[in-house]
Amino acid sequence: MNLSKFRFTLDLHSIQSQASIPVMVGDTSVTLIISITDGGLPYHIEDGCLAKISIKRPTGTHLEEFCVVKNNAVVEYAFSQNENTCAVPGVHVCDIILYGADGGVVGTPRFTMVVSERVIRFDDIVLTDTDFTASEAMMKQEAVRQMQETTRQAQETTRQAQETTRQDQERMRVIAEEGRVAAEAERIAAGEVALNAATEAKEEAARAAESASQAKVEAELAADIVENFKEEDPTVPAWAKAEKKPTYTAAEVGALPNDAKLADLEGDAEHRTITDAERTLWNQMSGDGAGIKTESDPTVPAWAKNPNPPTETDPTVPAWAKNPNPPTPAEIGAAPAYSYGTADKTAGSSSLTTGTLYFVYE
């Protein structure tokens, strides 16, 4: 029996099937030699790491076996470890489970195993011109055809796995390119924002400088006009063209001089001037209602200085004129004062006042 060795490479981070191998049902002569990579680069399998092969059959059952790690880079599995490795025909999904030294799973790269019904192997087929009957020749031809078909299916599976890997790589490339384009767009946007800010600041500084320059020109122009302007209108009198303001006398502007006195003012019907003596007398006569205040002016008569009104002692003045009380109504022949009321009276019980007139009504 010839040993079959399949050598292929699996990447740790690919989630699709990366290879396809054709085998026969019950063939225990197969050995898988798998090189492990990480992103296309050889992966160093540390000492203490373990590897398993997990095979999912078309029937839904599973088979798991330990593999051998060699040279810290290659995983090997011999079908002779378990004669049931390819006992069922059909497509088998296989995962290599790589464990780190701490027991954690490092990766699970995948490949496909296509198991075909057992037929006569190529190395068992010997064609001669006389030893086989037509029936045997047909059987051999059928066996060759089946082998070719199995090989074709395996190649197609491998091609599909390679195409899937290529698509994965293309998707990763597209994602990376999109990230690069987005980062470049952000960089350009940030640069444009900074450039716009710098441009706006520069333009603002230019506008401020231009405004300051314009203000300086206008100020210089105004100063030049003030300095060099000369009034030539013949209707403007000479004194109005003088550099300095003219001076005027009080008489020219209808005012009193600085040394004018109050006596120089003329009174009118509503405005008068008074002497100090008149002001003093006025103040004394405008007291708080308690009578005339004491006056020391010798020109004021004594009776005017008396805070109490004088008593009349002239014998020619009749007594009634000296009476401080007003005359009664009887003395002047007048009716007495009347009081009016509307209070009801009760006959026989209400008291009446003499001299009071009452009106009775029904």
C-alpha cells in the first residue's frame, strides 16, 4: 500500500474553507501535513501548544483526534490514528483547533475533505491486451472514470475554497481601502478647516490693516484741510476769518460788566430792590404767628414792637365798641338762631324745649 501525503497551508484567521483534499472511503494511508500561517506569514507555534482535528461528517456526526505539532510550525495528522476518519462518503468539514499554552483557542482554520466510494486504485490497475475480458476492461475504465471524477470534484472544491479565500481577502482589502479613504478624507477635511481658519484670520487682519490705513488717511486729510483751509467768501467779515476767537465788551453783548453792583440794576413793576433795614423789618413781620418780633430799630415805634395788642382806654370810645364779644341777636333785633331736625316726637311723652318751633303734620 502506498502512503498518501497531502501538504497544504492554512491561515489562522480565515473563516472559510481554504483547501480541499480527495480521499477514498476507509483509506488509512493518508497523512495530512499542514503549515500554519498568520496573515500570510509563517506562524510560530509555541512550545506547550496542542492541536486537534475536528471532522464533521455528512451524517452530522463528529470525530476529534489530537494532531502532532512539529518544528513549531507544522501540524500533522495520520488517518491511521483512527480507521473511521474517512469511513463515510461525502464532503467532510474539517477544522484544525490550535490551543495555546494557557489552554485558550488560538485559531480554527478550516479545510474540506471529499471522501469517495472505494474503487480500484491507479496503482492496482494493470492493463494488458489479453489478460482481461471486455467486462473487466469496462470495470477498470469505470474505476478510472470515477477516480477522475473524484479528482475533478476535489479540484473544484479546492478552487471554490481558493475563490472564497480570494473574496475574503478582497473584502478585507476593500474594508482597508475604505478605512484609508475615510482617514484621508478626515485628514483633508481637517486640513481644509485649518486652512480656512488661517485664510479667514489672514483676511480679517488684512481688512483691519486696510481700515486702519484708511482711517489714518482720512485723519491726515482732515488735518490738512484744517491747516490749509482759508475762507475767501467776501460776505464773511474779516473778524470771522481770524484764527482766534474775538473778544467782546459787556456793552457789545448787552451784559453788565464784571464789577457791576446790584444798585446798577433798574427795577420794574414785578421786581424791586430793598434795603437791609427793609429786609430786617420784613423778616420780623413774617414770624410764626406769635406776634411781631422784637425790633431794635429806633425808627420803629414802641407800639409796633409790643408783642401784645394794646388795650383801648380812650374815654371817647363807647363801651359796646370795646366789647370783644359780638352782639346777640336780641341786641340787634334779629331772630334767634334756628336748629333743624327731623326726629319724630311722641305725643304726651316727648319733652319740648321753650322757644323752639315744632311743626306737626299728619
